[in-house]
Amino acid sequence: MTKIQFADESCKTKKVREKLKKHLEKIDSQITQQELNRKIVEIHRWISRHAPNRVSLKNKSISLFDENQNAAKASQKITGLINQLQKNIYATSSEQKA
């Protein structure tokens, strides 16, 4: 089996890689259990603050896949492409009959 050899990294690429590595390590070091707990409290407060705007879903039926019963309308671009394809198919089939 032949191994593919890649060109060595340039100095600039190595510098950028090290810089990114240090930046990611710095970000990782800032993620502590205390910060996670603080963010959890913040999210809970946001949810309770916006509770009056919630819509009750107990009486509504929701399904992720509704078998395209509520499909979005086709855009003008897509409609144009469909029409163009239909014309091409019609022209091709007319030529083959002749």
C-alpha cells in the first residue's frame, strides 16, 4: 500500500496553527463548573422571564414529519427550472417521435 506524502507545513501555517491551539486552550480553561452553573441559572431566568409569551402545546398536535402536508411553496427559481425541464423533455420526446 502506497502512503501519500504531503508537503511540509510552511512557517506561516505552523505559526497560525500554534496561535489557534493556544487560543482554544485558553477558551477551554475558562470553562469551569462554576461558569456552567452560572450559565444554567441565566438560562433558567431567561425561560421564566419569557414564560408569559409561551404557547401551550397541550391541545395541539405537532409532528416533526407531516408527510409534506404543509410543504412550503416552490420558489420562482424552482418553478422556472421545472418549467424549463418540462419543455426540454417535451422537445426531446417530440424529436424522437419525428
